[in-house]
Amino acid sequence: MEKGRTQKFYDEKPAANQRRLEQQSKYQKTAKGKSLKIRANKLNRKLGTYGNGDGLDASHTSKGGRLASKKANRARKGIHA
């Protein structure tokens, strides 16, 4: 699969990528970050897609959880379908 714009940017700018990884690491340790991670993992397990390599994500929508491709789910940027 071809790399997206964001990945190309970070490939070209390793310092920016390092800053982003550090920021993400700090965020994952906050109460909100932990809560989101726990909810996402729980839904992934419930939908049967956790760790099986099928390329699908658990999408948290206003209608509940459903499966969506990683590309579609992560492109939403928090906008619920």
C-alpha cells in the first residue's frame, strides 16, 4: 500500500517524527489517553478483530461500535459517522 501524505512528511523529517512520538507517548499516559485506549481495545476484542491482522479497526460511532478499515477510521479525526 502506498504511504499517505502524513507518513511521507514524517519520513522526510525525522526530528518532527521524534517530537510527535514523544508527544503521543505523554498523551497515552494521561487519564484521557488511557481511557480512550482501554475503550478501543475493549471494542476491538468484542468485535473479534483484536490482534488478528485483518486490517480493520473498531470505529466508535454515535450509533455504537462497528468495524471500519484503518484508513477510513483514522481519517475521520474524531468526527463520528
